Amino acid sequence: MHNIPGPSSPPPSPSTLPQPPKRHQLEATTNAPRRNPFGTELDPFIIAHDAEVQRLLDELDLAWGTTFEIARGITKGQWTWSAVTREKLEQLRGPNARAAHQVTAVMQGREAPRSAAGELWCVVEYDREQDAIIENKGRGLGGMGLWKGKDDWYGGRIQQVGRLVRTQRGLSIQLEKPEIRRSHRFSRFLGSRRILQVRIADDLLYKPSNNVRAVLGSSKFILCGRVFLPFHAKEGSMYLIETDQNYERVSNSLDGDDLRMSLRHFIDWHNPLDLNQEQPISKWSTRWALGLSTSVPTIEIEPENIFQIKDINVKGWEGKAPAEKVLTDGCGLINGAALTQIMRIMKYSIRPTAVQGRFGGSKGMWLLHFDSHEQHPDGPAKIWIRSSQTKINQGEAIKLGRAQRIFDLLAPSRVIGPARLSSQTLINLSFNGVSHQILKKLMAEGLEEEVKSFMDWTHPHSMILVWKAVERAGSVVVSRLRRLLSGQARALGLGQLRPLDDQGQEDEEEDGHLDHLQPPTDIGHKKASGQPVTLHETVLELLQSGFHPLKLDLLFKKLESIITLVLNDYVEKFHIPVMESCEAYIVPDPYGVLEEDQIHFRSSESIINPSTGEQTDIILGDVLVKAIAHPKLSNYVNVIVFPIKGTQSLASFLGGGDTVMLNWYKPLVEQFKGGYPLCSAPSNLSTFFEREVEHVRDFDRRVSMLELKPAQQEFQKIFLLGLAETRVGLYSKYHDTAVYHCGYGSNDAIHLAYMFTTCLDASKTGLRVKTEVFEQDKQRWGRAKIPWYTSKLEEGKNVKNSTEKLVYKHPSGFILDALVEEGEKLRDEFLKIYASRRPMVQSGEGDEDLSRPWKIAKAKADKARSQGILGFSENLADIQSHVEKARGEYQRAGVKSQADPQAYDKAASFFANPPAFRGFVFFSDDDVQILKASFASTLSLTFAFSVAFRVLCAIEARAVGNISITHQFAQSITIPNIVSRMLSQASGDTSME
């Protein structure tokens, strides 16, 4: 073992220098070669900027969160720069927590609202980060304990997002409201304010007439006098760093401007050109994703404890091996002390066997070291990095900065069960002899298990089980935790092992596809009515308020919608659960004791056989290969251990990846034939692609010969390579069509499978499909008859077949056809059973509990009127008039809703306003809200819940017997599986009520 010749000394950075350096000091101390600066000569693309206003912003020293909000209003057209006056800016001075949330009110001349918890949650974090930037000790990287009231604080959690749009004036960027979403290495190192993500819709990006890539490739982006430059692009997003350049402003050291990095220094720090000369420049461009992975900073490892080890290749292989010949591909080693420290930081219940993460210029899995001396929980943290894990050469380990020696944790090793089959797995199983009948049986069992809790309303505790079923179907608790954890979910072992949208990409960004994260005090309610924005959470709140689907038609219909979604999800996505299965990360055998066809899996928790009730912690027997128990591997729990023997890695037989579904369901395993040789790439595959492979050395030499502006444009093109069209989605569809028409093992299917995987890696390899090849594939497979199952699924989604393609049904039966037919039959049966329970109460007939407050108040007002007291009756008449006007607005909204999606919200806002009382108000504000909602319920329950959801739920809860609970506690409540299981078993036992 020896010290890794690790990453080079980063140029002094905002988080490592003891004193705020001047820019010339930064340049003088860097070891990087003298190169022209980046971005200085590019054309300015104005996001939001005005020279005169910028002078005021700098003079008054407005906080960045406040400045960003002003700029956001400009980009959204809410106000113009001429409206941003000194008088208004004077009102917005002070820290973000005081001023940022008041921007809209001040700019529109309204009274500043009371601070919303969600807004403060984000702007207070802006203040914490800014204080850490000015302190200049690298606190944002984490590991320095308490900071400004936050234990174990680390930075980089705020996401600043813009969207590229086309307007009549051309391309522009509209800024979105900053949110606490996730954290990654770059945002922790630089500060959230220094990173801007710009999302670009496919229809805008790939339409040639828009010329988007040309514009972006020649521009520097100006936001309030600050210059942002792109450094990476991926999956429809462009990532920009705030540089040390200014545009029509001067630097302000009090704001930390002198601590900013130039793009050149950022490159030398993370992905130095000089040390990665042999890489293709396209692959060099993709390596920036390593620092954008959603992660949690954990342990810091000293340089003397960073080691490099070689990979284990198949026997007899010399030189650089392809991935399928590397038996330890992507998996290094880590000692027990490091894993124990990670466990304590993350507060895991047990020490993980392996962790997935990013470290310096490397990525992948790190497995508990095989040496017993290195498995002790105490001592210094140590890490061993395999050659296959090193993606960026950053130089010598001794010169690494803290940011590059902190282990960025993505996820711990863990087990998810039962696992679910996917469409591709189902096709493979069918091709290898598993009968349609077994797979249809699994679908039927899974569907019945999923919907039975929705359908049983006959017992006193039935609604608790319905609540649990709705929560599970909508992943409500997981979504709430994600909102609370803001990007830490995977690292804490929550949710799936990999992002839902992962298709084998280099790194997961995990931001645009998760639930819209919001503060833990707000699950996402409509402001005026208080109704949750999601269907599932709406139903949960109705149930927990005491409503019953047989007594409230609105709830009955919404529950029907959820059941339909659950059934459609099974039919459309083919995510069929297999009870005797699990999913876990795979790791190479650390001792080499497993034979070529053996695996080892032991769980830290008991695995229960659903048919016999037996418990075990280890899987033995046939799982398509042989699962064995080996005493040397007994400490390696919650991972699937693969052998390091054979002529090819076992992982490569499964298409690569770091997770595997382990299946021991006997009927499925026994029928699986296998025995087919692993297909290899077509011999002429390379002839289908154009090689645009230019290595870093050649690129650097070529660009150095150019004038300054063309050179900077060439670099920017490289940074934005991730925006190029790859044809991945099209080749995926072509492959599915070929499998249906020609067979899973046909030459056509194999050809298109390799076209797909090669396109998937195009951003790294620099390969592009030849135009004539793509046109031939498009001509044949893009115009082929649509598979029957695809047509049926599109029909169910109301997707119009724009090209009116003909539909083809497989003559001998195709597994996905069979499952769609079976699924639709089961769906129709379940929905028919549900519809038969349609309640007698219809939506216009009112609800006795909800109308009671109005009736009581009316009776008391009539009694007072008989005594000559008219005020109560007048108040009620004013309330009635207000509600009737609101209903008129609501009915008109139904006509306007297509043209104005916010029409219903506007009607709810009108309803929420106080009535125009003609005299003294005899009712309290709370009573007025209750009476408005109660009277609305007598007119129409649909209308009433649309404008007064929260109040109606409170009325019902009070009527059936409520308890007081804050929203924050309600957010944290769930029904444990053991409770729902016991209630289900106790069905019919009314003594439990």
C-alpha cells in the first residue's frame, strides 16, 4: 500500500485561506500554467441588470437573497427597474431574514406580510452561508459543529434556479424562488449564492431555429452586476459559477467579493487540464458532474491515510481492461473506523458494510476492508481507491484541500424488499422460459394486496387502514421527509437505492425529479383555502378530520381517483412486486472465497418466508446462481457479494450498475432456463458512429493558438456538451419495437440495444450517430407498427397517435401484451366493485355537521331579531351576500380556468377576504370564517371545499371529537406497519374501537 499520488494543491480558495486574499495573491500562489482568462470576451447575456440600480444596491449593501428577489421580480415581469427606487431599497436594508421576504410587498406598495415560516427557512440559511463565506474558514464544507443556531451545520443547501424561455424579445432567463433542496460539493465549497442552475426545455433546446446552443456557447451571464459562467451541462440543465468578474459594478469586500474564484482557478482546483491530458475532452467535460452529486459531507481523511490500489482483473488480462473484465470495477475499500465515524455522524442504527460516495476525484462504492486489523471501530479513518474509481487526477494527496478530503456520502448499504419487476426484466424472464401464467399471477396478487385496504370499510377502524393505504400509494411520508431532509434522504437510507430516473448516467443530480421540496412546516397548501396541493394529502386530511367516503361524495370521488392511479401504475409501469425478493448494492468478494457461479447475501434483519412464516437472515439456494453462506463473509451484511473469479464479471452479465434484485421465488427461479450466451457488440458497431474524439492535450494546444474570444467560445462549447442531442430516448423506443417484432435475442434487437448504450455514453466518448445511420433506423423502426401493449397504454393515457401508425399484435403472445390485458381486466373489476358502493349523498345536498354552525347562528340571530336586536341578522346577511358573490366568481372561474389556471385560486382569495359588513360586527374573526364556510357548504360542497378546505376540516373534526395538534406534529405522524397489520388481522373485532 502506498499513498495515492492524489489531487494537486488547489489554488488558495475561499474556504481554505486563513486571511481574505487579494486576487493577485491567488494568481501568484497557483501552480497552474499561465492561461488566458475564461469568459472575459464573451457576449453579455443579461439575466437582470441595471447599472444605475446596481450602484444603489452596492451603496446600500443589500443582502444577496434580497437582491435576488428583486431580480426575480424583474425577470417575471412583476416590476421594472425604474420602479426600483432608493426609497424602496432603503426599506429592504438588513439581513436576508429581515428583508428578503418583504421584497414583493415593498415593490408593490403593500404592507409587508407577516414572515412565512417557509420563506424564513430559506433566507435565514442565506444569512448563515454569507456569514460563513465572510469568516473564510471553510465552514460551509461541514464538520465544524454548531453555526448560528444550527448543530452540525454545512452549507450549499440553497438551490438557485432559472428557466430559459423564448419571448418576443428573444431568449431570456426567468429566475425561480430559491429553495432549500439539496447540497453538493461545489455549493458547499463556493456557497449556494455562487451557483446558478438554468433549466432548458427540450422543445426549446432541440429546435434548430431557436439556435439555443450557439447563443449559450458564446455568452457570459449577467445577474445584478455579477458574471456567471457555465462549467457543466446535463439533462436539460446548465450549471454556472459566479466568477470574480464584474459587469458595471465594483467589487465589495464586505460582501465577500474578493473571495470569489475565477473559472480558471475553479478548473485548476477540481478538474485540472494539465493533469488529465490523456482524457478525451468530452469525457473531461462530464467529470464536472462528480461535484454536483447530491451528497452529505461526513468524515475528513488525512493525506497519509489515502491509498491507491489496483483493480482485480480476470485472470491473465494485461494492461487496461474493459469494464466487463474488471472484477472489482468501481468498488474500493474503507476501514471500520471510517464507517463507524460515518455511522455516528449520520446517526445510523448499525454500521454500514459499504457506502456509496464521492471522494476527491473518485466515485463509487467503498467496502469494509478485509483485514481484521482494519475492521476495528476506533482509530483514524482510512480509504483505499481503486484505479477504476479515479475519474479525475487532481494531483498529490498531500496537497489536497479539505473539500477534496471530505467523504461526500450518497448512500449507505441497505436492503429494500420486496423488490419489483420492471418491463425489461419481465421480457427477459419470459424469453428465458418463465410462463406468462406465473407472471400474471404475481401481478394479480400484487394488485389485490395493494387495493384491498382501500376497499374494506366495514369495520370501526377501517378508515385508519384506508389512510395508511393512501399514504403508501402517494409515498406521502417519504415525500414529507424529503421536504424536511432537503437532499439528505438517500444518505440517510430513505427511499429507493437509486434515483427513479437513473439510466446508468455518470452521476445523479437528483433535483428536478423529486417532489417539490418545501419547508417541514408547510406540506404545500393553497394559500386561501388551505387545501393541500396534492391529491393524496388532500384525501389524508379529509380522512383524519373524520370524513367518511360513504358520507362525503367528494371524498368518495377522490379516493376513486387514487385507486385508479394505483391500478394504472401497475398496468402502465409493470412494477410488479415479488414477495420473496430484495434489492441491494453489489460488492466484489473481499476474500476471493466465492466461486464463479456463487453469491453471498446476509441481511441485518430477519427475512420472513411469506408462505411458511420461517425467519432467516441469509439466503441460500438457487437464485439463478447459487447463494451460499461463507463464514469469512459473515460480517458483510446488507450487500450482495459477487465473486472475483471467472472470465467476466458477474455484474456485466446483468448490464452493469451497482444494485441488483435478488429473487428466490421458487416458481420463477425453477422455470428460468438461461443458458444463452451473453451477446456481444456487433462487429461493425463502430462504423455507425462518427468519432469526435479530441484529447485534452490536443484541445488545449489547438485553443491556445486562437484569438481570445474564439478560444473562450471553444471552451464554453466543451462545458455545454451535455446539452447535445444524444438520441437516447429514440433508440430506447426503437429497441423495444424491435424486441416486439423480431424477438429479444434477434440481431435487430441486439443492434439497437448497443446503439442505445453507445448513445448513453456519448457525452463521455465523443461518439455521435452518423446522420445516415440514424435516418435508416428512424425509417425502419420509427415508422414500424406500434406494439399492441404500447397502443393500449397510450390509449389509457389519452395520448393521441399523431402519425396514425398502424398497431401490430404479436401472433404468438408477448408478455407485456398479456400483462396489459390481465391488468386492464383486474383494474376494471376492482373499479366496478368500488363504483357499486357509490354513496347516496350527492355533492349538492350538503352535510349536516358542516351546515350546523350556520343553522345555529341563523336560529340565534332570528331569536335576537325577535327581541329587536338586528345586528346579528345583518351580519349573517352580509356573510351570505359575500359567499354568494364568491360562488359567482367560482362559477365564472369554471369558464375561465382553461385560459387562466389561477381562476379558481382567485375565487378562493375573494372568499377568504372579510365580508363588507354594513355596521358593527358581532362575530369574532374566527366565527366569521366558520360561518362563511358553513353557509358555503349549504350551497355546494364542491365549491365549499375549493374555497374553505381548512375550515371545513376543522368543523368536521370538532363535530366528531377532535384533539388539538400543531401542523408540525401532524406532518410527522404516520401509522406504523405493525399497527396497520394488527388492525387488519383484527378485522371484525369491534372491541378495539
